[in-house]
Amino acid sequence: QVQLVESGGGLVQPGGSLRLSCAASGLTLNYYAVGWFRQAPGKEREVLSCISSSDGSTYYADSVKGRFTISRDNAKNTVYLRMDTLKVEDTAVYYCAALSSPDALLHRLWAKGKEYDYWGQGTQVTVSS
């Protein structure tokens, strides 16, 4: 059974940092690109970032570029999202998802949530003073 499990969410003050983890079981994550998404109450799901399976390419939405950093540790079958300089508007449920895509096509697919094959259950991030 394939599972993606997010962790690391919580309550943080504006300007603070968090690191989210996406751990996989039943799936060799290094064969997949992995993306991070979020959804705030009453809003549409928003793509944040993606890391390729092989060549290390990373992609970021403009809303998080320069503040969020995606990375992966294939030995631990885990992908991370480091979030710095957090803002109140970053409050949302954060999801990771796995996408089977050749690196050469990832630039076309990474932002399209419906292309992803597996999803986690999400972790809540609340930014508040």
C-alpha cells in the first residue's frame, strides 16, 4: 500500500521557519518527482514547489520563491520543504504528492495537480502571532 505522510506542521509566528517532511512507504520516492501544495480555507489548492526524480531540478511558485526550499533525501525516501520568513497568508494545509514524469517533461507538468499519482493527507501550518 502506497502512503505519503507529511509531518512538521504546526503553529509558528510570522517571520519564523518550519521544515515539512514527506515520507513515503510502499513507494520508492526517488523514482518520482515530488511536489508540495497547500490549500487554505475557502481557497483553491495552490502548487508551491516540485523537485525532479533524477536531475535535481526544482520549481517554485512565485508566491514562495526565495522563501521556500525543496530538497530530497533518497536514502530516507523523504522529501522536505523548508519554509522561511513565514507570513500569516502562508496558513494552510500542506500536502505532498508524487508524480511519475521524465525529468525532460517535468517543466510542463509540475504545476498541474491532476497529473500527480499519489497524495498525502496533509499537515496544518498556522502562522500567527
